[in-house]
Amino acid sequence: MYCLQHLQQIYTLIVQAYLSPDRTSANVLLAQISIADDMINEAMIPIQMRLFEVKVEPTRFFQWIKNPKGEWSINRTLEEQVHFVRALMLHISSMKLMVKQAPFNDYHAYCRQDIESSLSQLNSSQSIVISHLTSAANNSEDDFDVSLNNFQSSIQWFRWTYQRTRIRRIEDALQSGIPIHSDNQASHGFFVFQLNAIAQLLLDIIRTTKKKKPIKEKKKRRSCKEYFKMDWSRLLNAIKITLIIGISSIFVMVPVLAKTFENGQFILVTVCMTIGDTVGGTFTTMRIRLIGVVLGSMWAYIVSVTALNNVVQIFGMLAPWIFGCGFLKLVPEWGPTVLVSITTPMMIVLGRLPYYTGAPVDASAVFRIEQIAVALGLGVVLTIIIFPQFAIDLLKENIQTTLQTCRQCVESMDNSFQQVFRQNDKNESSTNSDEQIDIEIKPFFDSYQNEFHRLMNTQQILLGYASLEPTFWWFKNDCPTARYTLLAQQQSDMFRLLQNIDKALLCINECSVEDRIRIGHLQEQTIGNRFFSNLRKPLADLTRQLNNCLNLWSSYFTLTQTRCHRAIYKCNCSSLTNFNESDLTKHETYFVQLIQAIDYFKEQHQQSLNRMLEYFNGKINDGDSLTMLDPHINNHQIDSILTAATSMFYSQWQLIHATLDLGTTIYTILQLETTDLYQAF
């Protein structure tokens, strides 16, 4: 509900930015989105862990106690609700992408003036529906039904308004002789497609929609061989933990050290609890523990000086400290730290009560800080010396996996297009309309969605770890943390555009055989080709180019991993000699091919619009009406199909642009880590 409320706020700001009269006003509204966007992203990071925790909680039982009739506004499981929030984030982010790149020219002003009233009404009614869904108070059923009916009516009004706006724009273009620019038509079609998709998501999630029975996927059971597989990295990690714990145990086993540090077991426990999978992860845990121990020891010192061994006063001073730390625990950044801050004064103050002597009251607190300092210093040395596993290396492996997942998704997209081509070929060869076939095209992105979210969450965690690691001896410049953050955002942009293409393709495939015949007949008369007929080879070339780029960029991260990682975990002691100038030549060649692909797709779309206007102009000169020539005016299904096709064209352009931005960032990171080009700056 927290994410849903803030997503609606972002949605409202984007709509207001779209309806702004100029670019400056829109940028002011878009700047406000970043804060809410960051809050939602932070809230969505631990969502998968929360889902695992909820599985052992009787949530449905407590919902039944509150509502025995079993009537919920959102009658979906928590997994389905999380999927709904992620899908909503996808479409809202896509809307923001379009508004950021909107030219705010005459075409935009024309559309804005025509749909401003209906779009504002849609935004208002959608806000009321979401407020009903997220409200903690029990809203009446009648109020919710009224708001839902108003929302559905506003959807229909907006669609009708946009249809009329598009027709009037065609009429104006025919009268003035000025053609419609493909960028303007495609971008606004993309924006309208996102609005329709968001409205459909809300209608699907509320209780008025019949809930489909979920298909239970068979869980793949792991064999004992998979659990105890002799992986080299796992073996080295086990040896590393054994050696660190064994060396740290000298503070307990060696009498001199045990006597010097009194409770040497605290040093051993601290080292054991701060061991991480990576150097950066260990440093992060050490930092949390150090801050927590220092804060807790300071309060323990105050309690000891003030209360001495008075149990009542001790508990009276510890209670507000525990309450304050418990309140701060709800803040994600302070959660682990305040846990240490709670336990430290408890161990120092309460642990010494049964053995209270006349020793100085500040001795325990100061000695505890000394012990944590010794433990952390020892942990730092052992973590770096014994089989170090740096987070930057795991981060690069994660980026490699993400790029390969993206490549597989691109191949799946190409397979979906091939199914559409085969369907069109069979239908074109069929002379009888009753023999037209309708092939079910399954979404190609669903199988990669969960894997992508897992990889991106892990990437953000590893990036935080890598920022703490001492990388000055293997990087020519400092660790480009900002570049890696930008790289993560650009990977998200690519997957979001692939998912938009998937949604548009599914929407196109949902049209009936009769509508498909009417669309094909209209396109034969206007642009001279059937749907997708002229895109077969360009789409295949685009798939090949994207695959080549993603494979090349994956190799960059393999070559720039630390020598320590390659020597210990990859058994490869070679340096960066595998990187040569031919890789840079390939990089430039692939960039040129992608830029040519953008120009080709835009040119094809522009030519289609021009031929359509020429056809309409000729028919109107013959005395025909534009309303009779364009069947999608009074056919919502055909209109939604053509809007989805326009959105798919725009998504393809933006996918290529996102790929170019991703490659530029990767190439910059490569230069930062392997050359002295930016060292002076």
C-alpha cells in the first residue's frame, strides 16, 4: 500500500508535467519525482525476503478475523500484489521516459489542449480508486462501486477523446499539407498505451475482476549432489572461514592473550559475526558493529556512572534507550546498527551486576571498545590476506549475468516476432477468411522478470559493498561508483523497454481474426503492406546486433576483474593482455549499426504515415468521408491494436537508444579502470 500511494503521486506529477505548457514547467514537476522514486526503490529491495517471511505467517487467518465475509477490495495473493506493483512501476517509469523526451512543440500543444480535460478526469478518478484501496478505514461498498464506475467512465471518455484528437490531427495535416512527424505520433501513442495499460492493471487487480486460478509450477528439487557440489569458490570460502576463526581463537586458547584481554571470547565472537562473503561485505558489517558498540558503550558508561549497582535506576535508564533504538530499527539504514546498540549496554551493565565489585565504573565500557577495535583490526587484516573475495569482482560477474539474461530476452523477443510472421504468412496464403488461423503468442518476458529483479537487487547490494573496498592498487582511477549506479539504471531501462515490447505484442495478438483482416485491408490500401511484413529482416538484424553488443560488453567485465580474483578463483594469472584494439573497433562498428537501425525504423514509420495521408487525401478528393475510411474510429479494439503497434515502434527506438547509452557507460568504466585518461581529473 505504501508503494501504491507513492506510485499514484508519481503518476499525478507525470500527468501534470505532460499537461505543462513548456519544458521548464515540466522539468520542475519531473524533479519532484526523483525523491518518491528513490523511496519506492528502497522499499522494493527487501520485498522478496518479506515474501518468504509472510509464507510462515497466518495472514489469511487474520484477514478473516477482520473480515469474516471474505470480501477484499484486492482479492489477490501477496505475490500477485507485488507483481502488480512492479508492473505499475514499469508503466509509470515508461510515462516518465516519454515526458522527459517530449519536444513540447505544436503537435504536443495540440494534443495537450484536446485531451487535457479527459486526462485530468482520468487522473482524478484513478486517485480516488487507489485511495479506497490503500485506506485503512473501512469504506462502504457503495462508495467504492461509485468511484469504480466513475473510473471506468473516465477511461472510456479519455479513449474517445484521444481517438477524436487523432482524427482531427489527420484532417489538419491534410488541409495544411504538412505531414505528421513520426516521432510526435509515436511518442504520444506510446504515452496513451501506458495510460491504458495502467487503467487495465487496476481493473484486473480489484475484486470485480474474476480471479483466475493460478497455475502451480512444479518446484525443482535439488539433489544431494547439487547441495554438496565441489565448487572451487565454495571450497576456498570454507577454508577461509576456518582459518579466520582458527586464528581468532588464540585470544581464548593462549593464556597470555586471554589474561590480557580478560574476556577474549568477545573478540572471537566479533570476528565470527563480521565474516562476510566479500571484503566489502565484511567491512560493511564491521562498520555497523563498530558504530553500534561505540554508541552502546557510551550509554553503558552513562548508566554505570549514574546508577552504579542500583537495579531500579539501571532498568529505568535502559528502558528509554531500548525504546529509542527500537523506534530507529524501523529505518532500514539503521536497523542492524541499533540492534548492536541495544545489546551492548545490556551485556556491559547487566552482565556485571552479579559480579559487581568496587572496580571503576567506566572500565567495562572502555574495555569493550578496546576489544571491538582489536577484533575489527584483526578481521580487516585476515579478510584481505586470506583468499580475498572482492565485491567489485562479484559485481562484474553479476553485470555479466544480467547482460546475458538481457541477450536471452532479446532472442525470445525475436522468436515471438517470428511466430507473428509465420501467422501472417499462413493467413496471407489462405484465400478463405474462415481458414484464418490465430496463433497464441505467450509473453516472452515473464520467464526473465523474477531473475532480473533478483539480479538488480543483488547488484545494488554489491555496489554498496564495493564502494568500501580498497581498490586503489588495481584501478587506475577511483572506483567509478557513480558510473556503476548509472549502469544499473540503464540496465533497468533496457528490461523495461523489452517488457513494453512484450506487452504491446500481446495486445496486438489479442485482436480477433475479423479485426486482423480489417487492419490488413486498411494497411494494404494505405501503406501497401501487411502488418509486420516489411519488418522481418530489420528485426532479425536488430536482434543480431543487440546480441553482438551484449556479448562484447560482457567480455569487458571478464577482462577487468582483479588479478587476485582471476588467480585465486579462476586459476588464471594472465593480465589484461587479452584486451586489444580490435575490441574497440568492434565497439565502434556495433554503435554505427545501431544508429543506422534507428534511422531505418524511423524512416519506415515516417513513410507509412506519409503513404497513409496520401491515400486519405486522394479518397477525400473523390468525395469520401474520413470517418468512413478509418475503421478504428468506432472500433475500440482496432484502435487499441494500432496504439499498441505505435507503442511498439517507439519502444524499439528507445531500446536502441538505451543500448547505446549502456554501451557508452560500459566503455567509460573500461577506460576509468584500465587507462590513465581521467586520472588528472
